Amino acid sequence: MLNIKKISTLALLISAAVATVACNEKAQADTSKTTQTQAAQATTGDVKDSSYAVGVLFGTDLKGVIDAQKDLITYDQAKLLAGLNDALNGKIDLNNPELGNTLKSLDETLKNASQKKAAEQAQKAQQEGEKFVAEFKQKDGVKTTESGLVYRIEKAGEGVAIKPEDTIKVHYTGKLPNGTVFDSSVERGEPVEFVLNQLIPGWIEGLQLIKKGGKIELVVPPALGYGDQDMGQIPANSTLHFELEVLDVTPAKAAK
């Protein structure tokens, strides 16, 4: 699937590579005593190994961008290598109108494709979320608040009620409606601490429904989550499914 985060970065990557070449040429022209001493200390093997490693690094990054765009553009590898070689050898004229127009056209194409893909993903996420909510509501013990938050309490917990200003320690797993896990303190083996009122609205409302030691499932609609924001693994308009356990609660006054 197309990576929205990478789709419009190729022109920037090329520009950065060219800028790096210019910096390298300037650095090579520096004949200071310090530079000469450092160069003399390097062995031939070290230089070859480092050069290859840097080539692998740049090549891997470039391949990642190209792979992300493979559904849109098929690049000519021979010409890609020729362009890189010319840049490395200082043969590139950045004021060349043809080069500038080509990159501008490419960037515009990728931006338009990115926007179209994002819109498609957002629509799909909304549809999947609506279907998931309808199915989740068929489970025993599921309730819905006035805000649209859907929840099922597995264990109520004990002690005083949690307040928005309290610091909570929780274990959680967050999933998309298709079952994809986008974050999990359980998988990391490290619970996390938050001040409750600094979290998404769905958590603020939902975690006040249980107490210390409690467990709850929350199905958070987009309006109570990240809305129309694209959060990387979380597409815009996503409904979020959380499984949470409150391990500890520190009242706001005691936390000061």
C-alpha cells in the first residue's frame, strides 16, 4: 500500500542530495592543516568501507521512496544512476530550466496523488469504523454515552473515582477496526503514565468510568479521537478500539 508520508518526498530527497554534493565539494576544497592530518590518518580500507556504507545508506533511502511510489511511477533505474553520478561529479546545473520544470511537475503529480490517496483512506476508515461500532454494540454489556463513546467495562476497579487532573498509570493496546495494532504498552512490557486531561477526549471520558484496578474496552469515534488528522498508522477519520487497565491513580493534589 502507498506510504502517504513518503509519496511527496522524492524532489526534496534529490535537492538534499545535490545540496550535500555542493557541501562535499566545498569541504574537499578546504586544505586546512586539520583536514589534511585527518585524511592522512585514514587507511585506504577505511575510506573504501565508509564510502560503500554511505552509498548503501543513500541507496536504501532512495529505494524506500521509489518503492512507496511504485503504483504511480516506474522509474528508469539507468537514468536514476546516471543522475546520481552526474550530481556526485559536479555536473549538475541547478539553474537548468528543464531540470527545474521536471522536478516541479513530478512534485505536483505526487502531491495530487497523495491528497487523493489520503481522501480514499479517510473514507475507507470511516466506513470500517461505522461497521466495527455496529458489530461491537452487539456484545453483552456494551453501552454508549451521549458523546458517542462506546464502552464495555470488564472490571470496575476500587477506590475513589478518577478525575481529569489525576495522573494515571495504565497498560493499553490500541487497534484499528481491521485489527491492526498501532500502539501497545502491553507489547512493550512498559506501562505508561499520563495526566488524564492531556489525552484524547475518548480516554478522558472513558477512564473516568472505572477506578484503580479497573479494565475497560473503549471504541472511540473520530470526533473523540484524532478526527480528520492523519496520524501515520492511524488514517484520518479512524475509529479506535482500546483495551485499557488502570494500574494506579495519583490524585492531582498528591502529585504536586
